[in-house]
Amino acid sequence: MISGNYSGNKAVILITGIMILFFSVRVKAQQPPPRPISVSWNPSLGLRFGAFFATTSGGTVVVSPSGIRTATGSVVLANFGYIYGAASFNIVAVPGTQVTLLNGPDATLTGSGGGTVSLHIGSSSPPSPFVTTVNPPSYNTVNIGGTLTVGSSVASPPGAYSGTFYITFFQE
């Protein structure tokens, strides 16, 4: 005949089971794949250089990422009510996503009255690379400046200039 106290064993098993429940940890085999970033642009917030004119030798017009406009050489900035400012892009991404900007080659802009000017895409604010900080659907704003190289009044006559520039946004 076998005799023993089984009620003590039941208590140990019950306490062990409760301890396992309290100390359990959720484990995932891998992280979910990253969500792609979304970039949007409002044409009314494009890179704009405002009104200016070149005299004899030309020069540059620079718009910083913060929207400050300066000129070099024989370029004179004019305040005729034309807007100037940095290009503004909205980026929607999971917070903590690192985004790097890659500026394309310089662009040649063609004038409505003939002539050309050269556009060099400048730096950004925040500086590239940067880490996104807000939860979707809110967005991170990136402002990008540029430098316009203008020839003499003969090479770059007055008029509206247009063209295309490229910026690539990389998610890391």
C-alpha cells in the first residue's frame, strides 16, 4: 500500500502555474516590415525666387531653407509683390524612420522671353538625414532652398522661368 500527502503537491503545481503567468513575456519572431514613407508637395509652396533683375554681369539669387532671400554679383532683388520662399514637402512616416534626401543634378530653367538660368538645389531643414517624429496622419515638414545662377540681362532677360528639378527621398 502506498500512502502520501497529495494536497501539498497540488499546491506547489498551482503556485508554479501562477508564477509562470506573471512572468510570461510576449515574443515575436520578427518585426513587422517597415511602412513606406509618403511624400506630398503643395505647388503653392514650391521653390520661388521672387522678383529680381540682373544688370551687366549677372550673379545668384539664394533662398535658404528658412525662406531668407539674398543675392550676389550684379543681381538686384526687387519687392514687386512676387512671393519667394523654400520648397516645402510633407512626409508621413512611422516615428523613428530615418529619411535621407538626395538632390538631383542642377536644372536649366527656360524663360518666357528667352534665355536660361541654372537652378542648384540647396540644403534642407531639418538637415538630411533626419528622423521622423510624429505619428501618421500628422506629417513632418521638410523645407528645401536653392541657388539660381543668373546671367547678364541679355543671357537671362526678364520673364517667368520654369523647369523641373529632382529630389529623391530615401527611407532607411
